[in-house]
Amino acid sequence: MKKSFKNVLLAVSLFFLFLSIIAMLAQQIFYPQYIDAQGVLHETLWVPIGAFSFLLGLIGLTVYLMILIFKSIKRWIK
């Protein structure tokens, strides 16, 4: 069975959103942020991983919704 581009795009977008939630939770639970005596903020690598995967998930969902909207408009016009 061949998967359509929409289904793959939705699955990948949801995966990235789930990954961002897991990365942010792991960072908050296991590696808390702190400010040292010199005023420097110390963060782990989980913050950029979570932020980047969140952006990828949002971009993917936006493209998916645009495809759905354009297809429904195309059906409505016909």
C-alpha cells in the first residue's frame, strides 16, 4: 500500500512535535538550568534540540494544513 505525501508529512510533523516535548521534559527533569556566580546561564543541548524539532514540527503541520485547505478549495471550485 502506497502512502500519500500528506500522511507521511503528518507523521513526520507529529514525530518532531513529540520529540520536542520529550527533549524539553528531559531537560527540565534531569538537567535543570542554572546561573552561576558570574551570572552565566548554563543550559544543556536539550534546549536547542527541543526548539529546533518544535520548529520543524510546526513547519510540517503548517504545510500539511495548507495542502488540506488548497485541496478543499480546489474541490469546492469544481
